Amino acid sequence: MNGTIAIVLAALVLIAAVIIALAIRFYLGRRADQRWTADGYPPLKDIGAVQHLTILPLIDRKPARPDLVGEAGVSYLVQADDTKILFDVGLNGRQEHPSPLFRNMQALGVTLAQVHSIVISHLHSDHVGGFANQWKRTFDLSSQPADLGAIRAIVPTLMTHSSAKVEVADRPRVIAPGVATLGPIPRQLFWFGWTPEQSLAVNVEGKGIVLIIGCGHPRLQRIVQQAEALLGQPIYGVVGGLHYPVTGLPVQRFLGTDSWPWTPATRKDVGDSIAFLQQRHPGLVAISAHDSCDWTIESFRQAFSQAYQDVLVGKEIIV
């Protein structure tokens, strides 16, 4: 009995020590990310513009038709004029081969040979192809490594890949005509720690900037402010994840929080983001269901009416 009590006490002490360490890390990290400002980098010049932009969801929670696979991850094929970018590579939660991403690509007629660059928004499992890849600080499109043939992979933090040519985007920069990465915008998450996330900005001729967002951990306001400070163009559209699981999705409500775990995102947070975005009068709003609940999506749909489009695997968003 005494031995059992000792084991229980030791376990409780260990748990308490872990919680205290997480709390200290979170407190210090929040102090660091509160020093972030949108004008931390000089404006990007000569980004150029594209005439046509399409965003084809290859992985997201909801498919547009029965022969496609939905999962709680993100992967979009972004075509800006002649440039094709694979933005994130999904979750592949069961570590299948071929992965849901590969199966959807085949069903939609998309091949790796068409892709000019891969952009990883941030180093979380649902964007890099699974927990093992997150742990190893890499990414892959399926459970069996794909030969990417030295394709350029632009990542927001130190990562590696066996065949891709990995470039760390430690600051905003133009990556293709009319297309820029906003650079890693940090956010301190309680459980996942320091999380730098990059978003894409595409300048569409005669319309303005379309933002393509992976998870939205830095929050919409920061991402928009960074784009406005860097590019000096109006925000025309927002496509992707904003991380507002305010009803349902209990794991995401607490695991992905950038506040203390007992204060997850609220309906007021959603309302604040909607009001912030309404001031820009966007022509396109499309919120991913992979990290936002149905209530959040419906709130955005009602707020933006004809400007709103669903993010569905296989349904192309055309600008």
C-alpha cells in the first residue's frame, strides 16, 4: 500500500511540474509575442499582380462530392496565373498510402509534376502529413515518402525533407510574380508552444490582396495588418482557416488555444473578427471547416452574404 501511495504521489508531483513548466513557458512566450508589430519589416516592393487566381481545396474537412475524401487537415492547390503552389499537405491521420491527399489529387487530375512550389503554413500535424512528421520537423504527402525532385519548399521554421529543396522564410518575401509569403507571424499556444505561421498573399489585378491562411493561429487581425503594412493594397479576400472552434470540436477548443486553457475562443472573438473584416469590404470570404465550427462558418456566411464561399474539397474558388 505504501508503495502504491508513493507511486501516486510521484505521478502527481510530475504532473504538477509539467503544468508549472507549461505555464511558465506560456507566460514568457506571450510576453514575447505581445511585442510583435505589423510594421516590423519594410514594405515589399514590386510584388507584381496576377490576372487570374484559383484555389482548389485538395484536403479539408468537407468534400464537395462522394468520390473525394475529407479529413481534419489542409491542403490547397493555388494557381496564380501560370504558377501552381501546393499550400500545406494535409493530415493523413491513418498514415495511409496512397494518402487522402494523393487520392484526391488523382480524382481531380492534379499531379506533382504540375506543382512549382510547396508552402507549409506551420509545423502542425494537420498541415505536414501527420504527427510523426511534426515530431521529425518534416512533411510528406503520403506515408511512403514521395520523391519531390528538388521542388522548392518554403517553410516558416527549421524543417528538412529528403528530396525537396527547403527554404526557411524567416521574413516576408515575394515567391512568384504577384505572390508573397507574409513571413512567419508568431503566436504562443499553451500546449504547442511557440508557433510561427506564414500565410500567402496574392495580388489580383484590379481587386487587391487575397490572403490564403492555414490555421489562423496568429489571428485574422494580425495577418491582415501584416499584409496591409507590407503590400499597401486593399484586402480583397480571405480563404482558409481561422481557428474558431467556439462550439463543438472540444479538443481543438482547448488544445489550440492561444490563451490559458480555460479561456478558449468565444463567439465574441468571432464577432470581433467579422467586424474587423467588414471594415475592409472584402469581395471573397471562405472559411475552412477544418478548425472552425459550423456556428462560426454560418456567422461568416450571414455576415458576408454574396461574398461568402464554402471551402469544399474539389470545389474551385475562382477570383
